[in-house]
Amino acid sequence: PQSARAAGLRVVHHACPPAGVLHRPDVPAALRRRADADPSFLARQPNLVLRLGPDLPPAATVMFNVHLDTVAGREPVGFDGTRFTGRGAVDAKGPAVALLAGVRAARAACPRIGRRVAVLVQAVGGEEGGAMGVHGTRPLIESGYTGRLNVFCEPTGLRYLPRATAAMTARITVTGEDAVDDRPEHGHNATVLLGFLAQHLAEALDGRAPDGRAPDGRAPGGRAADGRVADGRTPDGRVCVAALHTGHLHNRVYGQGSLLLNLSYATAEQGAVLERAVTEAVADGLRAFAARFADSPPFARTAADAAAVTRLEWDKRGLPCLTGTDPWAESLLSAAGALRWPDDEPAFTCDAVWAHGLPDAFTAVLGPGRLEDNHAHAAGEFADLADLEAFARLVSRLLITFAERTP
């Protein structure tokens, strides 16, 4: 692209990922289904890596990652002189343009950048839509396109966030028999069963008390107190009781349906405990449903067969989280003018999880705007020109400071 060339960047990788990236146990099920249904799917998912400067070792390199895919849905595109609107304005096409402007300014201001210090820019797909970077960021990280400092461009209000949550998706499926509305007792009512489970799980996994305990003193989901982080009630955990679907008609008892839960977690240990808590809560909910409706004629069959016709599956699980501290790198970010994201403010999920555990490296999430304030993933998404320009200046200062502090 012209803007990349103007910044002195050259293409070092531009290719679609190999098919093997989707044949790993932690690949989200929805992504595998999409690829199975469309063999050419990956052929339309290219990733791009740009480099400024020679092929220096990671110790002398800063890597920026920005995703160019967006969530589904079109938004009116516009610019009124101060504000850009449209899908991807803040998440994350707008920040991608600002990033290149920052690299260009840094190169012009500091001769060491592009000579003694290198810059990598990963422009990836597969961040949105639940893909979690498995065919974008992960293969690039595993190919060694990393630096001493790795910055993932996401809306953080220009504060650097040294952590990122991961998420798992639970799918509760009912596979019973349908019935006509005049004889509801002859079928399995998936709508009533899944609706009951949705309420039960919302109560069992919610965050009603500051310490994560239920009002009666029980740990969440009925677990012991040392497992209270299991349900995501720490600042970096979230439980979303999401889509419930059985059918659309008014004169039919639907025997099949599904309920989805999305569950974020801040550490692998927390994720494992959360997985167990969900499994136990579903089993508890099925027992409670059977007891509640055993003597109800329209639902007695559903109650009797609830456990047999219901199964819990995981569309997504086992993904890593990003955590870490690095006094040298955090001092550099601070000197460049980036404030640290408060420890008690929730993090969010993004591709930065794949940089967890990189040796002799520090990874942070940093970008203009805020997910909630700028309507990312929602109607009216926007990015203010002033915020994008501020991010470009921050990128420039960050690179200059890195160059000054790197031998």
C-alpha cells in the first residue's frame, strides 16, 4: 500500500495461512464448520507483514499488530471533518492508518529507526467473529514475526493494557421430539427447558457480591470459596448468557434447540475452574427442572427425559490468556506518554493472547478510543480524528524512545 511505502515499510509476508492452522484442538468449532462448508475459506484470509529496516533480532524490534477484518454489518461511511464513521472506524481500520502515520513520523525524526531498530507491522484477518486469531495472529507469532515490545492495536483510550482475557463458548443442545400445539405433552419442550436453564445459569454464574459469593455465602455455582474466581466474577471475567433458539412458529412444540454462553477468563487456571463450574451448573439445572416439572402434565415427559435429551458441548475452549509485567518495557511506555490500564478495570479479549509467554518480550494492548464509547461492534461506530492523531503521535514517541534505549 502507498501509505506503507511512504513510511518506509516493505512487504516480508503476504499469504493465506495453510490448512493445518484449523486442524488443532483449540480451534473454535464455528470456524471449523465454516471451513468445512467452504473449502476456499482460507484462500480468502490473507495476512500481511510489513518491515521497516533490516532483519534484526527481536531484541531490536518493535512489533505492532492490527486486525483489518471487522464484525458483520454495514455502517454508513463518512467524515465530517472531525469524526470518521463506519464499520472498522475504531476497531481497527482507523487505528491501522494512524499506526502507519506514527511509524512514518518516527522514521523521519530518528535516523536509528529503520537502521539500528526495526519495526514489524502485522496486518491480520481472523480476529473478529470468534476466530480469535487462530488463522491470523497465531501463525505469524509462531513464524517469529515478533519483537522485544509487541503492541496490539485495540481501543484502550491510549492506555497500555498488559493483559488480555480469553473466552470459551458453551453450547447446550436439546435433541428431543416435536409435538403439535394441541398435544404438547407428547413432545419435549426445548423452549421451556432451555429457558429454565438460561435462568438457572444466569443465577448460578452471576456476580452478585463483590467477593464473588452468592448472598447466602455460597461460593459461585455452589463451589468452595477457593474456587470463587471460577465463574468470571473477578474484574477480568465475564459470563454472557447469550443466544437461545428453538423455532419461530406459535403452534408447535419444538423438541430441538440450543443455548449459548460466552465465558471470559483471565488465566488458564481460572478458565479450567470456570469450565467445571458450568458443567456442574448445567447438571444442577437439569435436576432442578426435572423436580420442578415432574408433575406438570404438559411438561412431564420433558422433565423425565431432560438429562437424556440435553448435552453440553464446547464450541471454543482451551485458549491462552495474556498476563505479564516488564519494568523496562513499562518504563518505556510510560516515558512515551502511555498511562497504564488500572488493575481493577476489566480487560477484554483480543489476539494478544497468542503473544503470552514469548521469551524476553513484553506485550501490551494499546490504541485510540474505547470499545464502549466508540460503539465498536455496534451501530454508530466512530473514531475521532483527534484520537487517531494522538495515537499516531504516541506510536512515534514510543518508537523513538525504544530506539534511544536500545543499544
